[in-house]
Amino acid sequence: SWLPPPSPVGEGRGEGPAPDHRPRTKRPCQIEGAARGAEAPSSAARPSDIAIIGLAGIFPGAADARTFWENTLRGVDVITEVPPDRWDWRLYYDPDPKAPDKITSKWGGFLPDIPFDPLRYGMPPASLPSIEPTQLLVLEAARIALEDAGYAERPFPRERTAVVLGMGGGAAQLAMGYAFRSYLPMLDAVAPGAGRRVRERAEALLPEWTEDSFPGFLLNVTAGRVANRFDLGGANYTVDAACGSSLAAAALAVRELETGAADLVILGGADTVQNPFTYLAFSKTQAFSPRGRCRPFDASADGIVISEGIGVVILKRLADAERDGDRIYAVIKGIGCSSDGRARGLTAPCGEGQTRALARAYEKAGIDPSTIGYFEAHGTGTAVGDVVEVNALSAFLRAAGAAPGSSVIGSVKSLIGHTKCAAGLAGLINATWALYHRILPPTIGVERLNPKADLHDGPLHVGTRARPWLHAADRPRRAGVSAFGFGGTNFHAVLEAYERDP
């Protein structure tokens, strides 16, 4: 096994330079502005130049990142009704949004079954029922991403490897089971006798408390479990910025490398919370598509579809990746972050706030935004959100002098739904594959463009089929990726193809 031996932390690490193994290849928000090597850079204005050298993904309809990309190219819609082995949607579903305690969607994107061998990670099988499956799936994805980066056998600097994950900071399904169990004693007080019988039946269905339960259900322990099992000595933490979480994590992962705090970062985004509580929350904010289809940029767009998803990428400073002979999928040039300020609502999209993130991203990257060939949008398929995002981006590009129809805009959510905290990584991986394979991915379900969105004679046009990515000979292919979250938080990443990689 390439996992570290079971020695105390800090002992027995194999570190050092790796051999060359290069493979084959309404108060308006205020906005400002307009449209590395082995050592940390001294200037904040210098491009980040962070190499993506490995990736892994588990998404609806795809047990691995390559299947995810193949599904995207084929335009496979993987949205289904809630599987019966998850929970019975018939107990909750009512299309009437005013029906109390009912959900307005019975659709979603769900992960395929993934085998997990606890012995591979030195974990006792008896501990698994007390561990949230998300923790185990992220652990598996991290292993696959490291293998994809070429570090299944080669040594890497474990002491200076960090783990940064974008995840919801609360609790998932397992924790809710424990919480429900904690309230069972109240049944006896409410209904003496009958309450005891209900309690006994419920206890048989709920998880039992063990010494593994507390760390097992805390989502913020996920990063720590990865660091623990792989014997990593860098920082480990999770980031919660709602649906912007995984790009928020990306911004911090890049900072770990830029400042020299880490030499390698395992960056991830994960969200598998698809329980009735989550569906109720989205239903009562009237966010769901009544027909259960996410249709970004289409005139009929009527809401989101929520999904599960896990994505992991391995990052290094570009100069280090070149020195070590790593395969480089793409390069992160810069990430911009912003808040909406005192906008009209905590959950309403704010074009000015989004523009602020765009301006910061391209200033950091040192790149003219008019040279971006593909934008992976947040693109959730809501009637208001898509229009705000498209029009803000279009205005930003117009101000930069972009020609009509010069950039493709797309959203992988049209195929897999909104993976919530993992959405930024889903978009980042989609854009990374596009750059690496030189193919513009499709957005499905666009039959008539939204007339309120600037998609007719502006710089943006929607790609509805996969096609070769042609570009100007004087510059590499470039992509932008956006993710926004409740609370008025915005993130935009600028990626560039690594043209020197054959």
C-alpha cells in the first residue's frame, strides 16, 4: 500500500524530490475598478500560477471524474426521483408550495454506490456505522486524486501537505439520527406508555452512540480524517460559504501555496445532504423547479434541482510541478472573492457584488477578461439568478472590449443539478477537463434563450453541444468559473491551459 506506515505522527515520512515521470500528456452594492515559482510571491498582484496535477470526482451518474466528463460531453441528464433506498418522497411531496411541512420537489441528483474498504485506510470495519458516509467518500476521492497525480508510489512532502475542503459546517444525515434519538426520552413525558413503545421501536432504527459517533458525524472532521489517514502535517480545515464553499476553499488552498505554508494541497468540495429536512428548506424558499429540471439560460428556467457531489483536486505551485515532472491539467491564475454588502437580501443575487469578484479575479490573474473562451457559470436555472449573473458578466466583458459572441457560457448544473457546497469544484473540474481536452462542453435543455439575459448580441453565447475549442494562436485557452452562496458571497476563478504539456 502507498499509505504511510502506522508510525507515530512525524516519524517515518519519505520526503524529497520526485523523479521525472511526466506522463502523456434596494441599495445598490458598490464596486471598485473595471473591468509562481518554488518560493511564495512577494506581490499580491502577481498571478497565482497554481497547477492542478490530479483530480477525482464522484457525481450523480458518475463514479469517477472521467465518467463525469464523458457524461457531460454526451449531454446525459442524470436527474432522477429520490431513490427508494434513500427515503420515501411520497410521505412529503405536495406540489402546492403552501402545503405545510411538504416538499415541492421529488427529484435530485444522487451518487452511485461506491465500495469502501476500511482496511485500506487502517480503519476497523465496526466503526463504519458511526461515521458519516461523506467522510468516507471524501477519503476515497482524496486517495484517487493523489493516485491520479502520480503519487501512489512516489514520495511527496506529507509534512507540508494541507487539506482544505468546502463543505457545510453543520451536520448531515447521521447527526440527525443521533439528534432524533436524543429527543426520544421526551416521548414518555408526552405520551406515557405509548411513548415508551414508540421509543423502543425508534431506537431499533436509529444509530447507537459509540466512542466514534461524535467525530464520525461532524462534517468539519472530514479534512482531519484525510490528514490523519494519510499522515499529513499541513493545515486541515473545512470552509462553509454555502453554495460557494468549494471555491472559497480553493481561494484558501491557493493562499496556502502562495504564502509557502504548504507545498501540496488536497482541495475538495463535498455535499451529500439530500434528506427531507434539506428538501423542506429549499421548498419553503421556493427555490425548486416544479418540473424537476435545471435549465440555465433557457426562457423556461423555473428553479433548481439539488444534488450530491464530491470533487477533489491536487494543487502545487506551477514551478514545483514543472520541477517534479507532474502532469499538469490546468493552471489557476487567480481567484477573486467578494461580498454583496448591504444588498436587497441575504439570498438574492447581486450583480454588483458578482462584478466585484470578477474584477478582483482578473486583476490578480493579470489577464484581460475579453480573452476568456469559456465561462462555467454558477447557472442554477432560477428565473432571477441566471439573468443577474449573465447580465453582470456580459457588462463586465463589454467594458473590457470583448467582441460579440466571443465567449461561451455554460453550466454543468444542467446535467447534474446543483451540488450545493460541491458546486464550485464540479464547475472547476468541468472547466479543467475542457481546457485539458480542448473541448467546449455543452449545456443541455436550452430551447429558447431567456429574453431577459444578454445572450443575443453580447459577448456571451450558450454552447448547446460539445465542440472543439478553437482559440487565437497568440494566447492559451482560458476559462472562468463562478460560484455564489447564500449570505451574499461570490467567488470567481481564472484558469489557463498548460500549453507546454504535450
